[in-house]
Amino acid sequence: MKRVRIGQGRMGIVSRNGDFRKALAPSVYWTFPFEEVAIYDRSKPFYSQFNLRLLLQDPLLASHLDILEVADTQIALQYENGIFRCVLEAGTYAFWKGITDFSFIMVDLTKSAVTEAIDKNVLVKPEVAKYLRVFVVESYEAALMFVDGKFREELTPGIYYFWKTPEAISVMKADTRTLQLEIPGQEILTKDKAALRISFTLLYKIVAVQKALVENKAYEKQLYTATQLALRAYVGTMTLDELLDKKDEVAAFVMKALTTKAEKLGLAVMDAGIKDLILPGDVKEIMSKVLIAQKNAQANIITRREETASTRSLLNTAKLMEENSMLFKLKEMEYVEKIAEKINSISLSGGNQIVDQMREIFS
């Protein structure tokens, strides 16, 4: 005989030759030599090598166990004393009563929506995350959710969790910020057959997400094409000189032409403008020559105007000096002073005759 003691918070299971015999409550027992006693800690989940259905036939053991059935279409989130521990898949599970508070959240995997009261900190744990689909919609985005290819709802910014079910769930997202569309280097003929290269810029926003993503395919390409056509339609009706004079009106025409089309695409055009306008080499050379000729003509006009003003001033001065001999003498002395400023030294020869001549000049 062998003495076995089972302490408080524990329970024993007796087996003989690999067969279950009975359960033992906390106490002291004597067992036969061929019997084995497995002692279980009731504060931990119950695991046994024996068939659970067979064990539950023992009334003592059955009274100390809670049984959890998890169906094929379910999972269970196991908590111990309110703390998440693991995920239980389909099967039958037993847990000891009374010491540890085992609790469970049952999840139905036949529905995609996460309606269970599960903390987000638990949802992001690897054990749980593998059963989830996660979609992130940024603050500057709008999104559409489709289930089995059918539109379900529009999603606002946030993080969305869905259980992995047989349903196919997809999310289409669109950037709702102001976007820029570049139309680079378009070769366009004017009315007088001048070939131009025009680069155009367009600012737009998505205002109707369902129209842009569902009712239209590749909305940006359609907007690009519509802008090209509007640009060609405007430039093709004007000569080169008219276009250069009214270059600022191109953007207004294009924006007006795109209003209806953009609305059908779920877009709104915010602003537009010509980024670059490149002339052919020969046209550029001709225009340069014209510009130079214009500037030369303007310079000649200014020169002649200044010459006329100068001549008029000289004439007025001459009239004043003719009428006033003193003014004439002052002017004469002014010129002598200017000449004297450029003389470093004066050498005199000829005696008193030179001095008399200078005295006569300055008298």
C-alpha cells in the first residue's frame, strides 16, 4: 500500500494500467501498488490524458469542473481573473471551479462585424490578430467597404476590425485632400498653325467618393483627358498673338469647361493655370527680333526727346545771355573756371603784355 496526500486546492485522479478509476478530493489516501495518482492544481486550467467525456462520468470530478464547448464556427477568448490568456479553437474544454475566475468571450466567425466587448489592446495581440482583418482609414481619406463585391457602407477615418469569415471584404480608399494634376508639354496648333508646347497644372478635390471610385473607372485619367481636350479646344480657336495677349484667360476657360465633367467624376476643380508656354525655335527667334526692334525704336524716341529738350534749353540760355551782358560774362568765367580745374601749373612768358591780357579777361 502507498500513502497519498492531496492538499487543499488540489484534486487527484486515480488510474490503473492506463484506465481511469476515480477522482479524489483533498485528504490522505492509501492506494494499491498498481494504482497511479495524478494530482492537479485547481488554480490552473484542467488537462488530462483521459477522455473528458469519460472523466465527467465521475460525479465528484464533474461537480468541480466547468465545461466549455467551442463549435467549428467559433473561437473563445479565455481570461483568467480578468486578464486575457489565450484563444480557444473548436473543441471541448474543462476548467476547475472555485479558485481561479475563468471567463470567456465567445466569437461567432459566421459574421464579420466585431460586436463583442473586446478591448483593442486584446485585438492587436498576435493570438487574436490572426483571426481578424484590419483596415486603417487615415484622417485625410474616405473609404468604401464592399462585402462579397457589393457596396456595404462608407467608412470615416479610423481603424476597423472584422473577423475573418468566408465573406470577401474589401475597402477602397481615396485621398480627400487637394490634389494636383500635371499636364506636361502638350503640342498644340494655334489657329494660324503655330505649334506650341503648353504645360498645364490643375488643382482638384474628391467630393463624392462613391462617384469617383465606383461609378467611374480611373477618374484621374478621365480628368487628364478632359483637361487636354479643353486646352486644345481653346488654343485651336486663337492665333498666336491672340493667345499671348489672352494667356491669363486660358485657365478660366478650362475650369468652366471641366465643371460638368468633374462633377460627374465626383470631383471639384479648385484652380488651374498655364505652367509653361514654349514657342518653336524659329518663332522665338522672330519674336526676339521684333522685341529688339521695338526696344530700339523706343530708345530712339527717348534719345530724340532728350536732344530736343537739350537744344531748347541751350536756346533759352542763349537768349538770356544776349539780353544780359553780365550773364554772358558770368557764363564765360564759369567755362574759364572749368578749364582752370584741369590745369596743374601755368608758365608765363612775354613780360607785362601777358599779365595785361589776363587782367583784361578777368576785369
